[in-house]
Amino acid sequence: MFDDSILGHKEIRAGLLGRLESGRLPGSLLLVGPDAVGKRRVALEMAQRELCFGRTACGHCGGCDPFKADPLPTAFPNLLRIAPEGKAGLIKVDSIRGDEVVDGGVIAWAHLAPPQGCHRWVLIEDAHRLNKSSANMLLKTLEEPPQGTFFLLLTHRSESVLPTIRSRTERVTFGPLDEDSMRRIAQRRGWVGQEIDALLTLSGGTLKYLEKDSFQRACSQIDAWLSILEGRPFRSVSESLLPDKGSDVAQGQQVAVALEQLLLVLDEKERVDCGLPGRLASLDRWGGRLRALADRQLDLRSVCARAHDGMRLLNRNAAPEPLLRNVALALG
């Protein structure tokens, strides 16, 4: 009953399917877990199974083909995707009202009769990026979804999802992918040998660095934060930390990733200071540098607090360079 190409989260997938088939699946779910851990793919599988010729989400038939497209379509016969847009990376009210996504708006689409043998699925990606107006427009529908319609909201930052949204959805929690699934996925994508070990070390059970360009950028950001800890000025290493303006990814999301690398470096430094094994310290590229910083006195709590404050400011579209420089000053 499952797409064999999707690895991991078998218990969650089986649980969702069982509740759907028994009529016990709530109309509004909040799927929570690390970024790029497979939440979206599991959500898509619910709709994919209904269009699959064998009703199994086989991943090989013509009914499943649209779910493998790159880029993924916004609308399917039984599914509508809402995602952040623009440099600000927000889900604005026009996306819900219908000016940008579908005629009549999301709520009107959700009330249409589903295709024969199907349900209607509304997938809202990065639900923490709903602005207040768009979230408020959804509240009543989330509380009482139309018969046969399901809202699946995805987030890796549940604390930033509006409380009014959280109170109207049932939470489904995803953990990191297991090492065996990670290795098999990496091998399918052409990773070999020690490359896979480095990927597993850095990714922490997620797929966020599966593309080699993103992996190399993450490595460069870790190098940059370590360099700042070693005394180099921010301006000399800022290129890899500042957002790529030509990227399709919102600048705020890019800055958030850079700050996540800093938090990883700080966690690793604390582990080395305490004589504990670490993820980065186990690799030749960073182990020696972390050990050399063991005697460096640093108020880790203060720096971590400034990094988290920076992430919160991203929701207000704070300018990336001053924000990152401010965090870097705490390291100096």
C-alpha cells in the first residue's frame, strides 16, 4: 500500500492511512519535525495513493507521475499546495484568497466536491510562514473542514506557528530519518564512500544537504563560523554566510540555515570542551579546529540567545547583513 521509493516514517504513514480508511483522520493536521525530513513527501503520498492506478502510491504508473515532477505542480485533481513565495518567504493573504493560486481561493476549492473515489487535500508548506491575515482567514475552515477535505500543515518551527492555528490542528511529530534510510537515499542520489559519512554527520537525519551544492555551502558556512571564533573579522568570511540573491530560496530562509550552522558549531564546541564525542569533531575537516578552540572562553548561552533572537527577527524581514554581523560580534 506504499510507494517503495519513499524510505522512513513507516509507522507514521501506516497510522495516517489506517485512520483515513477507518474514518478517524482529523480534518486538520499539523505535521511537525526537522526541516527536510520527509514530511511533505508523506503528506503528498496521501493524495498520490488516490490517483495511483493501483491505489497503492506505487510511484511507477501514470497516476503517480505528476507527484514526481520537478518542480512539483501547485494543483492536482485532488490536492492543492500552498507555499511561501517571494524574497520575504511569506504565505500572504492573496495565496489564500485566490488571487495567486486558484480561482475562488483555497477555501472555495476546499468546499468543492472531490473527484470520484478521492478526498480533497490542502497542503500548506512552512505553516510558520503564514502571516497573521492569511492565518486568520483560514481559522474557521481549519476548525470545521468540509466533509472529505483534509488540511495538512507542515512546519519545522512549530513554536512560530500562531497559537490559533496550533489549537485547531492535531499534531503529528516526525523524528529524524534512521541511518539505514539515509544511506540508501544518499546512494540513490550518487553519494559514495566517505562522502556519505560526511553527509550523515552534517545532516542529522534530514535530507536538507542531499544536493551537493547545498552540502558544500553548509560546509563553507561552518568554516566561516569557526574562522570567526578563531579571530577573523566577519567581513572576511561573510560571503558564504550572506544569502545568495540569485537563489529561488527566500533570503530569510537562507539566513536561518546559516544561523543553524552556528548553533551546530557552538554545540560541538561545548561537547569538545566537556570531553564528549561530537558529530563535527569526528571529521578531519573540523575536528582539529574545534579541539584547538577548547581553551577559548565563550559565553555560549549569550551567543545562542543572540542567534535565536536573530531567527525571530527574520519573521520581520530584518536585513541579513546587519543581523549576521550582530551575531558574529558576540563570537568576537
